[in-house]
Amino acid sequence: MYENSILEAARSTPVYGEYDLCVLGGSCTGVFAAVRAARLGLSVALIERMGSFGGVATLSMVNIWHSPLDECFEKQIFAGLSTELIERLQRRDAVTVRENDPNAAWVFNSSEMQIELDELVDEHKITPLLHTVCVAPHIEDGELTAILVENKSGRSAIKARFFIDATGDGDLCQRLGIDTYLSCHRQPSTTCALFDGISQWDKSEWQELILKHGHEYNLPEGFSWGCTVPGSDLFMFAGTRVYDDCSTAEGFTQAEIEGRRQIRAIQDLLRKYAPEHPITLQALPARIGIRETRHIRSHYHLTGEDLLNGRKFPDAIAYGSYRVDIHHDDKPGLIFRYLDGREIYMRPGHPPQHGRWRPEQTTDPTYYQIPYRSLVPRGPYGNVLAAGRFIDADEQAHGAIRVMVNMNQTGEAAGVAAFIALKENRKACDIDVDQLRSTLSDGGSIML
């Protein structure tokens, strides 16, 4: 990529602090990893390159979380910090509950969540560093002992005994040389926005206009949806489709610009073809909503066959019921696959195409599991774990597990696993998974 290089002078880097655990990435996944570890007595540093915590839920404005119940809405399959945070937001009237809805269980105010996460971090005496980026790992005698970071204060080092990569893109793992890969069919990203004036419309009206006139504004044929922010008339609109590769600097840059271009194009389209419904763009996200970039190679590659057949794992640490939801990179629309064997291809402007990915059977699974091994990177570093959407999973499995309530659980599991590894002086791949599951349960998680 680079035709030439420069040689940096050697320098002495000051150590900012020394901790038991350093978590990179301040999404809810990363915050929850930090909180669970702190509750078990670890000293924790939490590094985030943006200006607030919450990731996609706050910075990208995706203000829905999916059901804590199984696919039949009969059995609770997860709890822990996801439900705890929702309860905190409910005390501020910042959540709308949707009963037995496969599309969303909770719609929340993303701005309220930002502040609530600040308070959660502060309550647990976690050391936060916002606007801080990891620039390199520091290896001594083959062991990861620190990360070098840059922020307004310059360059410094964060020393820790254990590290969790919750960056979403596996930035630490990639810089460590841990094997990563890109999916052959990477799911496109979406830039969301807040509009005033759309919440009064019937959604079929604006969906039809975008479908009919989108080509005039060079809009890819995607899938438009959204929801009203609790306690307001603002509408969170998600209707863009951006194909650039956000795992590279150039691709990420172009994706941000293209996403904003599409938002303006949609605004101009609706103003032109529905002038009787005035709308106003109120806010843009701090970061595009990324569905998929790179994945790590871990000790277990989770497959769609595992997931759709409800395979049970002895080291299960997370559970979900959100359907397989694949936003295609090579054709319009998306496909849903359900645990009961149903399959639906959704393309705007066309009738849904119903089918089956599996013949009917006497009984069907109603939830799926994520094993701890999918969080453990292959490689020489025993004090590194992954948490979040870049864990090892194929296209189908990723289409379901990538949603936030599932990834939040991987963060909690990683935080607890870090505690056990340090307490027992073991590598991440060698901890007792029964102890991991029981400690998660003792801390409020549901283990099935």
C-alpha cells in the first residue's frame, strides 16, 4: 500500500498507568466487560477512540435492542448488564417496551444511554480514556505487557496483565499479528439519522417514495426502517446502504462520506416528492453503523449450521433468538432465516418470498448459543480475549449473533474470564469453563 517509509527515532514512552485489565473499545460490549471485571475486584482501564461510550447504540444512533426471550417468547434466555442498563434507562422514561416483537424489544434514547454508561463506568471506579487510540501493542519476551496509546496528552503506555479487544474490528488482534479474515460476502454498513417530521407519516409512504425515486438520487436499493425516539417526535431513520470496506482507512473514510451523502439524498427526495410533509434533519451519527469488517481465527468457528440447529455447547456463555438477518452485498434486500425453518427474502417493492431452509420437523430449537472458545484468539498470547462482532463466525451465524444484546453478553463473559485467568494464573484458553459459567451466573447472567 505504501511506496516508501520513514524511520522513527527511538524514544522513551511514559507509562500512564498499570492495571489488571485493559479493555480496548467502549461500546456496550466493552463497558460491560470492564464492569463485570471491576465487580470481581480487578483494576480496569477502558480505552475508547470516540468521545462517548456505547458504540453502535449511541454513536451510531441504532436505538433498538432485541428480545431477552426465546423465539417463541416463552423463556428468558439472557439477563445481566443488558437488562440492568435498560432498567436504569426506564427510571428516566427513556425506553419504550415492545412486547413479543421479533424486530425490537426495547427502543431507547441513545443520548440518555451515553450518560448512563458514563455513570456506570464511574460507579465502578474504572479508569476511562476517551478520544484515545491504541497505536501499537508492546511485547516483552514474547508476552503482551502494554499498549501504546495516543491522545491529547501525547503518547503513553497502558500496562496491564490482561487485555480484551472490544474494538469491533479486532484492531488489537490484527496489530498483534493474530490471524484475521474478511467474509466473502461482507454485510454493508448503514448511516442512521434523526429526522423531525417523519414520525407522523405512515412508513409505507416514505418507503414507497424512496423505492420509486431512489435511482434519481443514486441511492442503492436497500431496506428502510426506523423508530421514534422515546419521549420525542424525533425519528431514527435507517435507510442507507454503504458497501465500502470499513476495515481500511480509505474505505472507512469513503463510507462515512457516502453515508452522509445518502442521508441528504433521501432528505431531498422526500422534500421533492412529498412537500406536504416537511421534514428536518436534526442529527447525524458520530460514526457509521458497521455490520461487519474483519473476524479473528479463534479456537472455535461458529457456523450457521450450529446456530440454526440450536447446537448446545458445554462452554456456552451467550444466548440469542434474533433471526439470521443477512443484508446482501451482491443483490438488493435481505434474507431472514428462523430457528423454526422458515426463510423470507425481503426486497422493497416486491412481495416477500417465503420458503424454508429446512423441512418441517417435530420440534425446533427456540434459541442459539455462543461458545466461549469463539472469543479466544488462536496465537501465542494467553492474556488476550475478543468480544463483539468480530468473533469467529461464518456468514449465517454472524447474521444473527452480531446484534447488540448478543455481543453485550460476550463482553460480560470476557470480563469474567479475564478475572478467572488472572486469579488462577492460566491462559485464556485454559480456564475452567464451568467456573466461568458459574461466576457469570452468580453475577446475574442466565446460563442455560
